[in-house]
Amino acid sequence: MKFFLDTANLNEIRDVASWGILDGVTTNPSLMARENMPFADLVKAIGEIVSGPISVECVSERAPDIIAEGRALAKAGPNIAVKIPITIEGLKATKVLSGEGIMVNTTLIFSSPQALLAAKAGAKFVSPFIGRLDDVGQDGMELIEEIVGMFENYAFPTEVIVASIRHPRHVVEAALIGADICTIPYAVMEKLVKHPLTDLGIERFLKDWGKVKK
Ligand code: E4P
């Protein structure tokens, strides 16, 4: 499974990149708004750290505008994936941009037919938001299971990015289903590494090491 970081924060990206397990980054306008840096500079700076796919979101709503915005965003580098919300206009734009070899990440997916249509239009990635579904009382992971199963049935090359992850179990369950990618907030990424018994074990071993004759 590939690990993407769901952030636009350069310190977080630099840190996780240094762990040696980072495959890509996803951003969105809300994450961008938290950073005190002009948008284009931020995209460029992320590109200097990450060689894997970097998702950057379009905010246009009509297909011709999404296409123009997507082309402009893609100029920032060959690893830019243009994020487009799933709408009819978004589908039209996805078909055109994908046809030009631009990676499209269809975002704000909340149902399996939405994912199926995005794959059919040529999206490189689909991003189902599981945490937001859990928040409203639906089982987000059921959606991942359906999408992964559908894509397998027809050998769609579209990769499933499990998005809106809230805790480590989301990552484990996504891996058991066989989702291609999890995009994970920094705080959850840290929780994936840590366990109190590991900390306790290190503390005890270090204490005992002090008693070993050298
Ligand atoms: C995915 O690409 C989105 O940036 C993200 O996962 C949204 O998650 P949220 O529900 O925590 O905002």
C-alpha cells in the first residue's frame, strides 16, 4: 500500500519524507488555507520535497474552466495530480485532461457509482472520503470495499486513495481490503508508529543496558 500525507504543511512533509515511507501528498483548499504562503510558491516547495504524486485541487466549476485550470496546475511538474470534485462538469474535464496525459484525482467521492464514473472517464485516482461518511453515521469502509471490488471486476487501472482518515484502524482496514493508497494526516501518521508498550520496552532495555558489564 502507498502512503500519502494529507497536508500542505512543509514541515510535516519534510518530516515524513525523512522517515523513508512517503509516496505522495494530497492537498485541498482547506489545507492550503492553513499555510501562510502564496499558493503557487507552496505547490513549488512541496514539489521540491516530494517526487511522488502531489494532488492539487481545482476550484473552477464549469468544464472549460476546470480544463484550463487543470492544465495550468499540471505545469508545476509531471507529478502533479489535478484534483477535481465529482460532478458532471468535472467528469467532462476529467475525460479531456486524462486524454492529455494529465493525472486526475477525482475527489469528494461519497458513493460507489461516483467512483465508477470517474474511473470510466479516465481518472488516475479516486478519493472516497471515509471519515466524513463515518461522521454522518454511514460506514466509510463499506464504500472502499465496494469500489475496490468494482475496479477489480473490470481491471480499471484507477487507484483508490482512501481519504478523510481519522485513526490507525482506518489504515489497517483499508490495507486488509487491498486499497491502493491511504492519504493520512500527520497526527495519524505518528500514531501508526507509536505504541505505549514499545516506549516502555525501549525504556526497560536502556535501563538494563546500563547494568550490562562492558
Ligand atoms: C483528501 O484528499 C482530502 O484532502 C482529505 O482526506 C479530507 O479529509 P477531512 O475529512 O479530514 O477534511
